[in-house]
Amino acid sequence: MRRKSARPVLGDAQRSAAWQVQSLLLGYPDETLLDSLPMLARVVSALPEAVGAPLQRVLSYLEPSRQLSAATAYVDTFDHRKRFSPYLTWFFCGDTRRRGMALLKIKQVYLAAGSVPGDDELPDHLAVVLEFASAHPVPGQRLLEEHRASIEVMRMALRDADSPWAGVLESVSATLRPLHGDEREAVVRLIASGPPDEGVGLEPFAPPVHQPDMLGMPQMIGARR
């Protein structure tokens, strides 16, 4: 009988640090992000292997000499392909009326914790949720685990495409509980049939630029690329 691998043991500070690094690495690879890579590498080196090693692969890919190719790959991955969507409610709600309520629910969690997202960012972007979780671990982890199946679908899609950003999702998954049985079934259904499609209720959107404060506590920023 095959033994299940043990989940990494993370202290609260390590988990928050991991979520902030993951959030940053899901951002557009501009000069600000690339200049921060040495600092991020130091943070990653202190994380358990299951969480840190996948992030190290992403850091290696994002070395400054690859800025142009990394930027092109980022846009091609996250702006042009819905199956890699970083918007967590999209997987279960699609572009339907239900998604508006799901987004409102997430925004209310942010507001209850005293965190105000920018109006031009959708609150379900994984980088935004991770940034929030790094500063507010209890409600943040709850949000991440409520969308555990969406994270798994995204992880598998990036992995199967051999995307450099697959390591971020692998690392995120290592900070969370394993999938439940019904979540595994939901993942299978989503991969087979995709999200629902109503086609009304939401305007088309593009991923936001997302740069948490790397020197202090994370913050929501509304600027776009």
C-alpha cells in the first residue's frame, strides 16, 4: 500500500512568508519584481522543502536575463488562456450571475479584516487572496481552503502545460490541507466540462498588476499594468 507523503510542518510566520512570496511571484515580472529576487530567495531558503523548492524553480526561471521572455510568457499564460485563470471563483461560477455574489462574499471578508482592495482589482485573484492571507492568516487560510478545488485545477493545468508558474501553485498547495473527496470529484468535473457559462453579469476583465509591499505588511494596490 502506497504511503501518503507527510504535509510540511509550517510555523505561522513561515506560512505567512510563503503566501507573500507566492503572491509576488504571481505578479507580472517587471523590474520591481526582478530586483526583489535575491530577497525572495533568502525567504524561500528558510521554508520547508515541499513549500520552498517549487518556489526556487520559479525564482530561477525569473532571473533578470530572461525579463523579456518571462514577461511574454506571463501574458500568454494568464491573460490569454482561461484554463490558467488566476480568478478562483471563475472555475465554479464562470461568467455567470452567481459569480458576482461570490466576489462580493470575498470582498466582505477583506473588509471585515480591515483590508480594502482596489476597485479595479477583482478580489478573487489568487495573488490578492494570498496577499490578504499573509497579513490575515485565519480568514485568509479559510478563503484559500474554500477555493481548494479551484487552486488544484489551476495547479494541474499549469503543471500539464509545463509552465514556469506551476511551482507557485505547487507551493500554495503544500501550505494547505489535502483535498477532500468531494473536492477531488469537483476537480474531475471541472477538468472534464469547464465552468458554467451564462455570459452575462460581468464585464470582460484583464489580470491586475499586483505588487504587495515587500518591505512591510502586504497591501492591496489598485494599479494596472
